[in-house]
Amino acid sequence: MRDVAIAKSEFVKDQKAVSKLQDFQEDPELFRYCSLPQILKYVEAFTGPNIMAMHTMLINKPPDAGKKTSRHPMHQDLHYFPFRPADRIVCSWTAMEKVDRRNGCLVVLPGTHKGTLKEHDYPDWEGGVNKMYHGIRDYDPQHPRVHLEMEKGDTVFFHPLLIHGSGMNSTQGFRKAISCHYASADCYYIDVKGTTQENIEKEVQEIAARKYAMEDSIKFQDAWALRGRLVHGERTSL
Ligand SMILES: CCCCCCCCCCCCCCCCCCCC(=O)SCCNC(=O)CCNC(=O)[C@H](O)C(C)(C)COP(=O)(O)OP(=O)(O)OC[C@H]1O[C@@H](n2cnc3c(N)ncnc32)[C@H](O)[C@@H]1OP(=O)(O)O
Ligand SMILES: O=C(O)CCC(=O)C(=O)O
């Protein structure tokens, strides 16, 4: 993925900047991260023994180009997932270098994982917002927030209802982190028709149709079933 400030303008002419690698489940070197025993030991406490890696990302947050587009709006990851139950899904996010407020560390609203899934949409940001970066419109701005300053190699595990995002990268360097969303293979798919997730379903289907010429044939659930990879135990459902 390219940052919107790059995708929509000549950022540095003739240069490409990659701000995210997504879906690396077939890359043996990167996928090693998802199978690390040090990570799975904690993941299993949420998922149980049948563990699927559902979504993989290496996030290379770029230096902000001056429009604050390097921010990630406050959101709940469950918005993107057509599977349940939420308590059997967990994200691991590992800092690949020191992260702090200067380079846009994670920001979380503690306790919000006990709430419900909120409505998400694109925020009205003056400088634009990255594709598919939906945010919650009506979270309480007075809610206490915690900035997760982390050292290289530190890992945080969080629930898919936890409201979180990340700040602007005001340094000159790229801020790297690697993450995986795990779910119990015993989770089940849901139909998101008539729910707040309809907007993301539509967007994913449109991208699939454009990128893979899969007009109408790909369901939201298929987009997940195709990218999920078993890391431990048996692929029972997902
Ligand atoms: C076989 C399986 C089929 C399944 C296909 C389904 C594809 C869906 C992929 C995305 C799923 C994301 C799910 C995320 C779940 C994560 C949950 C955790 C929480 C989060 O991390 S929230 C943020 C999650 N979202 C993302 O990470 C999305 C990241 N973006 C991308 O991966 C790519 O930008 C995207 C959306 C796949 C588009 O890439 P691509 O099609 O290659 O784009 P093009 O270069 O062809 O450009 C098309 C069009 O879009 C404009 N563009 C490009 N980049 C951006 C950008 N960053 N912001 C805004 N606009 C952008 C580009 O200029 C083009 O516009 P035109 O007007 O010129 O056509
Ligand atoms: O790494 C970031 O900047 C944000 C990542 C995030 O919010 C997510 O993975 O859900």
C-alpha cells in the first residue's frame, strides 16, 4: 500500500515508497513471525489450540508528508472481520524499532474492548485519508488514552473491540511494526448484511472485482477464507 499523500500526488518523483506489506501469509520468512512460540503462547490463551492467522501486515509508517495522512484513525478491528466470536480473535503487534509519540506509536482507549462494535466510516480529514482506513466517528474524545511507547521487539496483544489508532509520524524515518490477527479456527462466519459492517463489505467486494476480475463472485467471507492460514491445530471451521 502507498500512503494517500503519495498515491494522490508526486511525493518524490520517480521514487516509490511502500507504507504497508499486507497478506504475507505465503512468504516463508515473514510468516515465521506468526508461528513464533513466544507469540503463540499468549495467542492460544484467547484462541485455544486451533489457531488461524487471518490477517498479516508489516506496517512501514512513512514520515508524514505534511498533511497528517500518516495517522491511523481510531477504530476497532472487528469492523473488518465477518467472523465471531470477538473474544476468540486477538491481534499481536510487535515494534520493529523503538516507537514513541514522535514516530506515531499506537494509541489505545483502555476498557473499550468491553463495549460494542461502533459505526465506522472515513474521517473528514482535510489532507485526505488512506484507502480503507475507516474510523469511529463518535467515540468519546474525553476517554482516557494511553500511548504505547515500546522498545524494539516489544509486543502488545489486543482485543478486536479495543478502540485504537496511531499518531502522525513526525520523524524523518519510517516506523516499522509487524502484526498478525489470529482467530480460533472454531470461529464461524457471519452475514454482515443489515449491520454497520455493510460499508466495508461493499468496499472489499469492489476492490476484489477490480483487482481480480471477480465481479459478484467473491463474498466478504471468501476474501477472509482465502487469506487465512492455519498456524496450529486443526482448521475446523474458518
Ligand atoms: C483472492 C482474494 C481476494 C480478496 C481481495 C480483497 C482485497 C481487499 C484488500 C483490503 C483488505 C483490508 C482488510 C484489513 C483488515 C485489517 C484489520 C485491521 C485494522 C487495519 O489495519 S485498518 C486498515 C486496513 N486497511 C488497509 O490496510 C488497506 C490498505 N490498503 C491497501 O491495501 C490498498 O490501498 C488497496 C485498498 C488494496 C488498494 O490497492 P490497489 O488496488 O493496489 O491500489 P491502486 O494502486 O491500484 O490504486 C487504486 C486507486 O486507489 C488510489 N489509492 C491507492 N492507494 C491509496 C491510498 N493509500 N489512499 C487513498 N487512495 C489510494 C489510487 O490513487 C487509485 O485511485 P484512482 O482514482 O487513480 O483510480
Ligand atoms: O501500526 C499502526 O500504525 C496502526 C495499526 C492498527 O491500528 C491496526 O493494525 O489495527
